[in-house]
Amino acid sequence: QVQLVESGGGLVQAGGSLRLSCAGSGRTFSRFAMGWFRQAPGKEREFVAAISWHSGRGGYADSVNGRFTISRDNAKNTVYLQMNRLKPEDTAVYYCAADGSPFRPYGTSENEYDYWGQGTQVTVSS
């Protein structure tokens, strides 16, 4: 079982930056691919970024590629999402997710993730 807690959301002006953190519990955290998803009001939840269990390069949605960076620190059981050059359309609740199957490369679909955090609100004003 993995429990995830996101933090770092807030209100920021367009063009600004935020860094989200996702702290995971459990000794096996380092074995799982991790992802970030987001859900804007009235829209379905969508993939944002993901990273494999061994780190390396992440995968990104086209809408955030070049602006967001995902990383992880397995010693701290934490995954990060650095968000730069934020736009009003980035406003959403951001969710951290963990793949429950160990040692898999990251996925971009919700159904590839078994554990979810409660979400953190990101609001970008114009």
C-alpha cells in the first residue's frame, strides 16, 4: 500500500512558477513509476507528466512540454513537478499517482496507476 500527499499548490500570476511535491509512504516507493495528472473544472482528468522508477527522463503532455519538469528523490520518497511559465489554462487540481506494479516504465493513462493523492489546487490568474 502506498499513500500519497501532495503539497505546493496555490495562486500565481501568469508567467510565474510553482513547485508541487508528492510525498509517498512505504519502503517500496522507489520501485514505482510516478505520474502527475490534473483536472480542470468541467473537464476530465488528464495526464501531465510521469517518471519511471529509476528516474531518467520524464514524459510530458504536449501542453506542458518545455515548461514543466518532473523529478524524484527516492531517498526522500518524494516526486516533484516544477511548473514554469504558467498559463491560466494550467488552472486545475493536480494529482499525484503511483503505479502499483514495480519496475515498470511510466504510463500516460490513468488506469496504469493504482494509488492517488488527494490533489492540490493550482490557480493561475491572467
